[in-house]
Amino acid sequence: MLQDLDARGGHPAGGGDVLKAVPVPERRGARPVLIGVAVLAAVLLAAAAYFGLRYWQARGSVVPRTSGQAVAPAAPQRAARNSVQEPIPVREEAVRASIPVPAPKKPAPDRAVAPAPGPAAPPVQAAPPVQAAPPAKGAPPLAPVAADPGAKPAAVAPRAPAKRNAPGASAVKSSAEPAAQGRDMNPAQRAESLYSKANAVLEEGRVTEAISDLEQALQADPRHDAARQTLVRLLIEAKRAAEAIQVLQVGLTLDPRQPGMAMLLARLQIDFGGTGIEVLMRTLPYAAGNPEYHAFLAGALQRAQRQREAIEQYQAALRAVPGNGLWWMGLGLSLQAEKRNAEAVDAYAHALAAGNLSTDLREFVERRLDQVKR
């Protein structure tokens, strides 16, 4: 076959045309398709990864339930986690201090007291203790005077003993009563409540607590006379006369129309070396027809050597009670000091005739009578 082909000159049989090589065209559409498929696969993979990440993040905020443990609720998502601040700790003391504690309720007092109008009590300085001045030589002691009924402290009404479940139960109850009613009562009612509480604790022998309650009652209502009189009595019994003087001065400043209180204040002032005359003269217009008051003022004037005024007051007292030998004796002393001897003899004679002088006073009057007759 090869020899035959050489004989033909390398051309195929049947033609003299030279065979031409025709190139095969290259396939151009395969590479872009592959690139597109790769890009789409990458996008799908990225999307799957993104949604998978979000899913696991949502799952990660839930605490899985375990045996014996409660599932804690998921914390709410915040838009900006980096800006979240920790809560500020709150002090328990500050919270408690900001909460008002309501006062316990208490039933209404036994009796309602209408508020008494009037100005508040002015401050009064306590008088310094001064030794009592000794009486003049030869002069009798200051004539005792029967106290005016208004000067006596209000009597404490007897109460049935309260039943106690435990020791000190009544004390706790009584001390809590005014505080419970303090916000619901007017000043006069609060003063009355404190006055009642003072009487209750006084029955139990707690004098110091009773004094404190009475002082608070007067702060609430300075015109509560019963509380003032009881407080003065307790202060005198406790040998706190200077404080008693101050309490009486405040009371008479508010209302001078109290002869009994004026007499008591004058007596305390005399014991401290004063005269008591100013207090007695200020209340004198409201003591008309009170023989004890006139006689007490006469004795104070006599000690101050104001004999003429003393004679007038003794005569006013004797006009109401002519049979009081002590007042006749005082009148005779003032008349003798004024050199009115004839009148003094008559006064001494009436004193002896009254028959109500003690043995010592009778002897004293007899000696005076002998001096005048000489």
C-alpha cells in the first residue's frame, strides 16, 4: 500500500487537488458556566452559614433544663449590648428611711374637750434659789392661810386596776396612747389624753413619767389648769420648787384670774426670800370677797413693813370672818407698829376672845398686850 501511495505522489486517488487541513473551532461556552456554578454555590454556602449562625445564637441564649434545676428566663435582647450598664446598688437603710411609718390608731378619748383659744405661753426664766430671809426679831411667823379651793390640784379619779396579760403591759399601752392619737386630736384633746395618762402612771408610782406627761400636756394646751396644778404639786413634793415657780408664773401670765394659784406662787416666792406681793396685787381684783386671800396678802404686806396696807387687808378679811383669832392677832401687830395702841389693844382682846389660838400664840398675844398697855 505504501508503494502504491508513493507512486501516486502522495495524493489520494481520483484527484489532483491537495488535501487542505481544516482547523476544529474551539468550544468557548464551558468556562463561564463553571464560574457561575461556583459563585452560586459560594453564595448558597454563605447564606446557609449566616442563617445557621443566627439560629445557634438564638439557641445559645436559652439555658437548657437540667435535672433538679429551674430554667431561668432568657434575658431580653437589647439593641446595643455594649451600652448596657449594671444596675446601681440601693442601700437598704435609705429605702427604709424613705418609707413613712404610720402611727397606730387609737380609739377616741373618753370625753372630747373643745380647744381653748389663747396665746401661746411665753418663756419664763426660772428664779434662782435664794435663802429665805429670817423674820424680824419679835415678829410671829407668817400667818397660815387656808388654801383656796381653786388652788388644789384636781383630784385623781379612782380607777379599777387594769388586767394585765404580762408584766409591764399596761405601761406599754399607756405610753403608746398619746402617740397613737397625736395625729388625730386637736391640742386640747391631746392635752387631756396626756393628763389622763399622767394620772394612770401616777397611780402606779411612776412620778417622773407622770411629770413628763404633764409637761407635754401643758405644751399642747397651756390653759389646761388641772394638768398645771397637778404638775406643781408633784414638783413641790419632789423638792423642785424653782420649776414649780416657773410653771405657776406661766399659768398666771396666761390667766391672772386664779387667786389660789397666785397664793401658792406667792408662798413659794416668800420661801425663796421674796415678798410675793407683786403676784398677789396683780390678782387682787379677781379675789374680791375672798377673806383668805385678803388675809394672806395682809401677812405678806406686814412682813414687808407696809403696815397701813396690811391693816386694810386684815380688816377686809375680818369683815367676812370676824371670829378668826389669827387674823385679829395680825391686825393688832400692824396697829401696834403704826403706834395705834388703843386699836391694837382691842385687836389683841378679840384675838384672845376668839378661842382658836394655840397655846404658844396665846402667850405671844398676851405678852404683846402687856407691852401695849404699859
